[in-house]
Amino acid sequence: MAALVLGPLLRHCDESTATLWVEVDSACTVSVTAGGRSWSAPTFAVHGHHYALVALDGLAPGSVLPYVLELDGDAAWPEPGSDLPAPCVRTLDHDRPVHLAFGSCRVSVPHDAEHHAAYGVDALRSWALDAAAAPEDRRRLPDLLLFLGDQVYADETSEEIRSFIAARRDPEQAPWWELQDYQEYAELYRIAWSEPANRWLLSTVQTAMIFDDHDVRDDWNTSVRWREDMARKAWWHDRIVGALASYWVYQHLGNLSPAERAQDPLWRMVLDHEGPAELDLGEALDAFAERTDDDPGSYRWSFARELGPQARLVVVDSRAARVLEPEHRSMIDAEEMAWLDDQLRGDVEHLLIGTSLPYLLSPGLHHVEAVVEALAEGALGRPGHEVGEWVRRAADTEHWAAFQDGFRRVGEMVLDVATGGRGSAPSSVVFLSGDVHHSYVAEAWAAEESVRERSGRTRILQAVCSPIRNELPRVMRGAVRVASRGTARPTGRFLGRWVPPSPLHWRVTQGPWLDNLLAELEIDGPQLSMWWSTGVVEGDDHARPRLRRVADLSPRRAPAR
């Protein structure tokens, strides 16, 4: 009899459709029953693992439908005797306020005193426990939970995944305690999403996800030199193929709408498969992963969600699609830039742009990264290049500020939206990001006064939530606070010789906050509210942390300039 390994995860939902993803231990038919109807799908295989994506259609907007998941007719979810609420399929209702949650950077380690001391309390689990305590209060559950990178750590591994590694190969040989291949990624995802409270949450709140570097390896695609160094390592091919193949299965596939899935070449193989035997997608998936690493322009990991007239969410791949050649260096390639240019439009109340790496860093960090890029790309000749490349890797200077061409082009697009050049100007343009292991809000305005006067209706914000669970070492916290001060005007002074003028100026207006956090955002017409919450252990009750709000703000007024 087939059994659940992982999931179910509620993935892409809109007003009338929903998607449930599962991993099971053997080939079977997966069925979902909700609202008196049933839908089913056969499993497909990848390297001995079995998956299914069940597509529900014909649902009413704003539905909240408890469901039962069966494997070959046997009930598998919810688990018997669970004290957690019944899982529900929840469709969107464009007549209601839009409620999103977001965050990034979550290690998967135990929830006890020892690991709370080392990594802090898991904000996601604290949030799940709080929501489960009052399931009838729908305001506690967002329409969408957006994970903005480092959903798993393939290079900084926990004791649990190390036990799995040691049981199958010699960790004294490369890649040592880092992940080697698809099998180890599959186990890492199982560990990441199996804790009961988090598993319940993921079964009843739809998720969207985009990778960052640790989903693959620290500093992934930082520079040409980085890629050349990795290509010389004998173990790297299996690692990158396993990383991208598993990302497609565990994270990316559920980002897509039914229409987008139908156009995906790999998913077409699943849809078109006929016959009694389970489709084995492993060979085709490996070839796909190898091809997308060699030619990032051959596939798009970015995606967009229409959330009704109140909001549009555009999520940008800021890792795989990079152009690293010095003369053309950009955060995203020409095809991706053209796609983004097409997506960034007005005629919506709020435009949300998800990028794992903050578009607007704290001013001090932005200035440093811009200068390091100039050095690494030859502003002071070869000695400066060597210093810049060393600093780029040692200090992780790899954000939008370190790709100035792409940074400026996106800034110009945003200002075009804000001045009404792409339809009616929205009330806000908000970048949602993670990565940096501290959270903050930055507010931006046009560098040119004439543009600033025409963009006054639109707030331009950067909202960061990082980490969900992986606190910044205390020794680095003072530097983060100092770097957050002042206003980013990366022109003139000594920077003017090396760094091109920026279309935007900005400053950090809230934060930085250094806790493990999960952020929420609510849109109700022109009004935008955001808040950040953390988990707090009361007494010795490490098993049930309490959710505490750290910051609560509704940025509506223009910042002082």
C-alpha cells in the first residue's frame, strides 16, 4: 500500500482552481475529495521517488473546502488522530483584501533548547502554531505564502541530513558534508517540510517559491571566476543537476498556473503519458537541468501572479539568469529583462516585485557592493580586479548593487510605472526580498527632481524579511546597524568616478530587525499594511513558542528627502 512521504502542499491557486503536490513511496493514483467532488492524478517517477500533482478545477471564488487525500483509494491525509485543524483548499476572492506572507532563509534543525540557542526560534513554525490555534479566524491565514530563497541549505548541512549522507557515501571525500545529488536533495526537502505544524500549514496555505544561492551553493553565480572554479570540481556536475532537477520538482512546478504547466515541456511529458506503467521522468529531467545550467536563457524560472485589480506579484529569478561576462554583466539576461519589462505595468493598485536578493540594500552595503563591482571589473586594473574578486566572494557582495547595469534598468522601469508611463500609476511599488539575515523597510524616490514631481502618487518601497530561521551572528549585528544609516545617493563624492548615477535615492525608514521573522502584507484598495512577527519561548516550553509582533507599520507618507 502506498504511503505519503511528503506533503500535501497546496500550491498554485486562483479564483477557480487549486493544485496539490505530494511525494509518495510507490506508484499509485492520488485522489483529492473536497466539496463533494473528486480529482485524481497518477504519479510520475524521478530517480526512485514518486510524485503527483492533482489539479482541482471548477471551484468557487473564496472557497474554503476541507479535503481528504487518498492513495489508491486509501485515506492518507489528514493523518488519523491529528490535533491540528482539517486541511483546506482555499481559492482567491478578488473582492476581499489581499493578504500575503513572505520570508526567506530557513534552516531545518530540531525545535529544542539547544537549537533555539544556536539558530533562534523558527518563525514559520511559531506562525503555524498560532494559526492552528484559531482556524476559524481566516484573517490569520494569508492568501499566499511566498518563500524568497534558501528554502534548503545544500552547503551548510544539519546533523539529520549528515546522518543520511554518511549512510550512503564517505563524507571524507568530496563533496564532503555538502549535498551530492538528487537523492540527497530529496531527503533534504523531506526534512525541511515534515515537522507537523509546518506540514499542516503548507497543506492549507498556498505557497510560491524562488531559489537563492544556498538552495544550490553559497555565492552561486557570483562571477565568471566562480563558475570556472566550480566547473573544475569533479563533483559539481551531479550537484548542479541534482539542485535544478529537484528544484523543478519540489519548488518550481507548483509555482505555475494550469495554463503555464500545460506549456512546460517536462510537464507535457507527464500529461501526454499513456499506458499502465508509471512515467519515469528522471533522464529527461537531468538533461533539462544540465541544459538550463549551460544555457539559462533556455528556460524561465521567474513567474507572475495576478491577484485581481488590487495587486500583481512578479517574482524574478535573480540567480540562474545572470550575465557574468564583465562587458555585459547583469543580474538577469536579455530575455529575462525583456520579460520583466513586459510584466512591470501599472493599471493595478499595488505592484509587488519578489526578488530573493534585496533590490535596495541598506545604503552602506549598497555603496560597498557598487565599488567592489567596479574594482572587480577593472576600474583600477589587475591589482584592483584581484582585490575586488576576493572581496566579492569573501563578503558576499553579489546583490543588485553589484550588477549596476541591471540595477539601473530596473530602477528606470519602476519610475516609468510610477510616473504613469505604463498605465495608471499604482499606489505603491513594493520589492519583497530576503537573503541578508536582517529585516527592514526602505523608501525610495526619483533622483531627478522632474521625475520625482511626476511620481508623487506612487510609494516605492523595499520590504525585507530574513531570516525565517538562521539568525545573524551577534558579532555582525553592529555592522548591519551602522550600514543601515543615512541615505543612498550613490553618485558624486569619491564614488562618482567608478559608479554610474542611480535613478533612485533611498533610505532605511524602519529596522533593521535582527530576529527570526515572518512578514505579512495586507492590501485593501490603496491602503498597504505590513507587519513582522517572531517566535518567543515562554519559560521552558520550547515545543510551543508564542508568536509576537516585532513591527507593525502602514507606510503612507513620503519620506523626508
